[in-house]
Amino acid sequence: MLKRTYGGQVFLLFKAICLTASLFYSNLVFAETGEIDPEEQRIGYFVDYFTTRVHGKITDEQITRPIKKLVEDIVRATEKPDMSFTVRVLNDPLYVNASVAPGGYIYVGRGLLDMLSRIQSEMNVDPRDELAAVLAHEVAHGIHDHPISTIRRLKRLGDITQGLRTIGTIGGLAAGAMAGYSLGTSATSGLYGSTQEFYTDMLTRIGAGMGISLGNAFIGSTSKMIAILLHQGFSRNYERDADQQGIKYLSLAGYDPKAVISLYQKFDRVKRMAQRNTEHVHHFLSSEYTLAERIKYVSRQVLGSAGK
């Protein structure tokens, strides 16, 4: 983990993030178009900065380049072939996960890559196609605006409004301060009851390191937002939509659609092997849209499309 002093690093990061602050401080009137709007980009920037500092990221191009190529192939097969995604490989062996955040950020956990390479497919599917299946699912979420739509819904319910407003005034400081020291603990270490509890603790520690209180409203709202985006997943309808569209994109991009079934079978094996704290296996183990339902649904979709 990096251990750096404040000084120039914090100043540059603070300056960069403060450029995003003014829109967060407002009431965030989101554009209702299908395009990535400035507010969405700024939320994505904050989530991305926080996520990569907490989980770490892999920069080795031998690892990242093939994953980026898969994303490019899949995006070209969608109805928005020019949409841009930023791919991060998180250096967390317990993050058996892929996720997408507002602004077109896609995260792939090192733990997921390990799972795909180490667990043998029951259908003799290439692990590369299984990784493409994961990415197609996340691309589908992004193409269909599921991340930002989820935040809009939470904002309408009042669950994250205060946190989004507060990001404008102290969120930049919090993110900037994170460059100064290593947080050093994974959300999936088993030391926390939930991922939201973990992110709450990380934000509290950031404030303590700065000598200020970030406030319960900001900490609660922001930890809830990040936990949903990176771990808990989206609504049942959004997840099913991403499964359906992901299969279509995968097939159009030239990858084996059976990889979706094989992928979920592997997640099922991980679920059965895991003894506690399986929340880190993201929305693929969602209680709202169970893995058994997913396997049955994608099997029908794949067999149906193959039979036509």
C-alpha cells in the first residue's frame, strides 16, 4: 500500500476535486437524457477516487489491456457504440466482483479474475468468454443508465440527498486527504458486518485523519451509495435487464453466450464454499434476485437464442 505525505499531493488532488464541487453542492437537478451528464461524471469521479484508494488498483497493462479490449468489443455491439467506459482492475483478492458506477467506470476485482482462472467450467467454456460475460452485464447496466437512475431514485427518497450536498463542501477534502496515507483494510476482510459498515468506517477514519468530523449525514449517505454501486447491486428489474441485454451484447460481439451460464455456476460454487460475509460477491448473490433464479433465467435466454 502507498504511504505518502500530504503537501503537494493533497493540494493537487484538492484542486482537481474542488473543480467538481459546485454542482454537488446544489440540489443536483439531473438531466433525464440517456447521455452522461456533468453531475453523473462528477459523482463517478468521487466514487472512482474513493474506490481505487480503498481497494487499490492494478496498472500492469498485461492485465488491464486485455480487459479493456473485451469492453471495447462489447460496447461496439451495443446501441451506443461510441459510449466511453473507464476500466479499473481493483487489486483486492477478496473482491470477487465486477461493478459499474456513474460516469462509465467499470471495476473488475482481482478476486474475480482468480475465480475465473482457478475454478473449472462445468460447460468447458473459456474463462475469457466468462470474463466477457461479466463485462457485458456491467456494460448493459451502464448503457441503460442503471447506476445514475438508482442514485436519482435514492435522492427522491431522501436517502442520499444530504450526502450529495455535503460532497460539494467537504467531499473534495476527504478524497484529497486519502492520498496521504494507506487505509489498508479490505471491505471483504471479514472484520465488518457489511460493506456499508466498512465504507462508513473508512470515511470516519478519513475525517479523523484530517482532524474534522465529516458528519453522520454525509458518512451515512455516501457509504450507502458506494455500497449499493460496488456490492449490493441494483433492483431486480435492472439486474434482469442487464442479464438479458448482456447476453445479447455478448453474442453480437462474438463471444460464447453459454459463458453466462457457466459464470453463474461458478458464482454458485463460490457461494456454497463461502462460510461468511458473502456480500462482497456483489449483486450476483443478491437476495432480491437469487442466483438460482439467475441461472434459470439466463439458461432460458441462451438456449432460446441458440435454438432460433
